[in-house]
Amino acid sequence: MDTSLLPFRHFLLGLAVVAVWGTNFVVIHMGLEHLPPLLFAALRFLFAALPGVFFLKRPNVPWSHLAAYGVLIGAGQFGLLFMALRGSISPGLASLVVQAQVFFTIGLSMRLSGERVQSYQWVALLFGIAGLGVILTHTDGSATPLGLVLVLLAALAWAGGNIVSRASKTTDMLPYVVWASLFSAPPLFILSFALEGWPAIRQGLVSADAATWAAVLWQTIGNTMFGYAAWGWLLSRHPAALVTPLALLVPLFGMGASAFWLGEPLPVWKIVAALLVMSGLVIGLLYPRWKAARSAKPA
């Protein structure tokens, strides 16, 4: 197969995945209208683990890796993200800010490997910081300082999960995520009982309507089952350099969906912030690949 370009059908599949991941921020917002955030996250991972673990073979990785990934992605990434989306940041901006996980992943990888930060990585980081600075200096209710901190901590937890999954050297992410969810749900339920309390949990479950449960199930079926299965299928057939850049479109779908369905305004400052952060992501992800491709060309 020609690896210089994704076949059109495979490109559409990848586009569908990033569309699901981007618009999912709006779906989360819908679910949070009735459910407390930690309970919502706990239910998401409960349904991801059960009954999936009875149908998918456990990946051949240490239990400690599954536990670490489950806690980092469950209680860390999604627990904090859902808390932020409960009135502290808009879905569109959250879909953009959480992409800081790319910078955190690069930083953690270099810290663990002892590599030096390259000049292009500093440039990428400065673009990202500038974009976050634009968001922080605007107080129209789209994002609060608490919301930004929570989403950045969620991005850091996501980056930690990325490091763990790389160390696991797994090639099939769907069973990996399903089995790791066994370690995501329990701490989220415990935190929900401790921080949100039984009255709020009971009220959330009683008031949850069909749209709320559809949002919970979408986290499992759309976001996890379809998303990870399709993404893993593409990565198993094409070089990562062809597939992973599609993830740069997640914030575009996130901000677009939030503006379309929730009426989130898109003033000039949000567009500028998005362009700055996206520029940093493009430089950080694509520049080394462009440089390597250029070096590979015969003189």
C-alpha cells in the first residue's frame, strides 16, 4: 500500500473519529446538566469496563500499567475535565486547552529520556502559552482561572497516561482502555461519594432523562468503542505520521460544535487563541516529520 497518502475511505474514517472526539465536549455538557461531574465520569468508565472485559481478551501488559493508565485517564483526565465543564469553562475552549497534553507529553518524554528540548519545541511551547494567555486575559464567562487550571491538570494527567501506554508497548488500544477502565471507575465513585455526596448523586440519578443516559452511553460507544477501535485500526495499517495529524482537527470540531449547538460565541480573541495554540501543536507535531522527510530526499 502507498504510505504517502491515506486512502480516501480511511481518511473519512479518521475524520469521523476526530469529529466524535471533538463534538464529545458538547455531549459531556449535556450530561452534566443533571449528573454531578465525578459521578458522570464514573458511569462512563463503568460502562466502558462492563461488559467489555468479558468479551475482550486482557492485553499482555502488567496489571500495574493498566492500573496507572486507568487512574490517570479516569480520575485524572476525565474527572478533572468533567469538573471544569460544570460551569468553569465552555466546551469549545476546553476542547482547545486540553490539547496542551501534546506539550506535556513531549516534556515528560524528554524528562524521562534525558533529551534536550529542541529550538522548534520552545517555539511551539511559546505559541501554546501565548494562546492560553489570550484566554486567561478575557473574562466573558467562557473560562475562569479555575476552569483553566482544571483543564490543564487534566491535560497533564492525559500526558501521563500517554507515557504509561507507550511503556506498555500495546498495539491494540481498545482492550487496553476497556481493561484499564476497571481501575478508573472505583476511584471516581469514591471521590463522587466523598466530594459530591449521596444527596447530589441521588438527585442526579433521579433527574437524569433519556438525553442524559444517551450522553453517558455515547462516552462508551462512540468515544471509546468506536473511537479507539477505529483509530487503532488506522494506526495498524498506516504510519503514525499519516494518522496522528488528524487529531489536530479535534479543537476545530469542538469549538464548531459548541458554537452550533450551544450558541457559544466566537469572538476574535477566541479565534486568535485557537490559531496560536493550533500553531504550536502544528509546529510541535509536524515540524520534526517535515525535517526528517526533507533529510531523506536524495541530494
